[in-house]
Amino acid sequence: MDFQNLLSTEIIDGKTLSDFLTLDFLASVVGSVLAAIAILVVGFFLAGWAKRRITRMADNHARLDPTLMSFLASVVRYAILAFTFLFVLNTFGVQTTSIVAVIGAAGLAVGLALQGTLSNIAAGVMIIFFRPIKTGDFVEIGGHMGTVQDISLNFTELANMGNVQIIIPNSEVWGNTITNYSIYPTRRAQFTFGVSYDADLKRAEEVIRETIMSDSRSHSDPEPFLQVNNLGDYSVDFLMRVWCDADVYFQYQADMKRKVKDALDAAGIDIPFPTRTILSDKTEAD
């Protein structure tokens, strides 16, 4: 086939190659290409600008979490780029309605397949936005106790008392009861001290109060509580409640128990312990 016959051969919808090589057609193609390039340039510029603006909001506002704002910035950027490519396709005469429908159907299928992961991401956004916990807090979540090391969009990382890593999916964090021991600056410590029934209760109360309140970590406001709380099987039990700073709570509790024990011993006040008397009838053979 020679070139003249090729030009006259029908290609698409009754149009021949010569129809596609007209100046009007070439000008239309060039115009579409230039328009597509302009749309891409503007789209990428707007996507980058929007991402930077949203990311900087976290730097200018302390209440906005950087992780959440970075995630939102990425979502906005990809949304702008998606619309940009749809405009480019529309510039070349491509019907984008069917493409949007296909993308929507694909998104639904992916969402159903990854519903566990997406639920973790949704819970992560809620955790980061509402901040029930933050990095450095000592918390208990779903039976796991430890210090929060990191909060990502998929999971929360804890380090327990033995410095062992615990990974909890965010959907379990958000759906569980969260006990945050670090949210308030002070905590109330509670002690029970048992003394003998033969002890001078007034003197025992004075020793316990003076020992605990002489420690600089003990708060006098709110006023501490100290009363006989229980008459046990072998001891009279004093209940002591006193406030201290939250960051010294555990060490404070351990120190006070030892100090009170030493103080009661020095005052000659007996701290009883369970005893058992075994009675046995013995008969000697003749």
C-alpha cells in the first residue's frame, strides 16, 4: 500500500488518516497538550502549597498534633492531585464519569478488604485529635500498663514496667477504658498500717502522722486523713491517705512504708503478724 492509499484508508468512525492530519486537528492536539501541562503545573503547585500550609499549622498552634496534621496534609495533597489528573483527562476529551465510578467501586472494595486497618487509622485520628493520652503518659489500656512511647495512625506503643515493648492497635485503644495516671499533677497515696491490740493507739497515730508528714513529698493540702479503719483478727488497722506529686507516686509509697515500719519499731509499737496455735492431745502408751 502506497502513502496515498494509506491517507485515504478509513481508520476511526469513517475518518481517514488525512482527516487527522489537518491543521485544525493538529492545533487542537497542541492546545490540549499545552492545557494539560498548565493544569498539571497548577495542580502540583496547589498540592504542595496546601500540604505545606497544613503542616505549618501544627508548628503555629501547640494544640494541633504534628502527626495528625501531617496525615491531613497528605490526604489533601493526594485529593488535589487526583482532581488534577481528572481535569487533564477531561482536556483530552476522555469521559471521566466512568473513571470516577470505577475508582469509587475500587475504593469500596479496598475499604472492605482493609476495614481492620482503616478502623485503626480512624481510631488513630480520634486519639491524636482528642488526646486522651500523649507520649510520656503512664497509662493502663485493656489490661496493659506502661509508658506511652509513640502514637501512630495504626497503633500505640507502650513500654511496660520491665521496659518491654507493647503494641496495641488503635481500635483497641479507642474502644477500651483508658486509665491515665499522668493526666493530673497530683495523686492520693493510701496506706494501711496494723498495730497490736496492746499498743497505745494515740501514740501509734502520732508516729504514723509525724513520719509521713515530715517527708517533703507529702502534701498538707488537701488535709491528710488518718483514722482507725479496721479491727482485724490480729491487728488494729490505721488507714492513711495523703496527696503527693504524681511523678514520685510509686517511689513515695515504697519509702513511706519502710519509714513508718522503722518509726514504729523505734517507738516500741508492735506490728503483729498472723500466728497460729496448734493444740494437740498426746497420750503415752503404757
